[in-house]
Amino acid sequence: MTLKEIILAYPIFTKFAGEVNLPTKMKYKISLLLNELSPSIEFFEKERVEIINKFNTSENPDEITIPTESMEDFNKEVEELVNTEFEGEIKKGEIPMSVELPLTAIEIQALLPFFEFTE
């Protein structure tokens, strides 16, 4: 599992962390995942900011400007970051198909490394 997969799924976990209509077992699994993945999210954000600061030429703190001649190196470093392998071990949870969740197809795809959808 890569940081990219974690980054894509994390907002969905936080979205459902406050859902009251989820089965208790699922809420528990989401809580465990949030706790386990938080350090990876923090690491990603720290590294992402460092990469941006390394290549940003803007003097305005509210603006990011990556020069065209640096874009290839910038993209390479970002790609390397998002493809970093997660060192932990995550046991997949189950989401019963009977549980009505307002998920888009993209959100379901992002959850697949963490959950199996079961009958």
C-alpha cells in the first residue's frame, strides 16, 4: 500500500468517523484506521510542504509558482513521495452491502485497499 492510497481514502474515513448510522464494528475499524494512518498523513503533509518550498519561486506566501524548467524535477519528487510504501500492516475490514453509505464510485475505489464489500 502506498501513501497515495492512504491519502485518497483518509478524507473518506474522516467523513464517516462521525456517522451515527454505521454499524459499531465499522465505526471501530474506521477509528483504528484513523489512528494508524494519521502519522502517515502527517509525514506526507510535511514532506509535501518541503518539496513545494524547495521549488517555489513566489515571494507571495499565498501563491505557489513552480518554474517550467523545474516542473519535471518537482513532479518526480512528488511522485516519489506518493509512491512511498506504507510500512505498517493493515487488516482489511468488511462493509456489508446492506449498509447504506452515500459513497461515489471514486470513494468506493479508494476504500478497496482497506475494506471488502460483502453480501
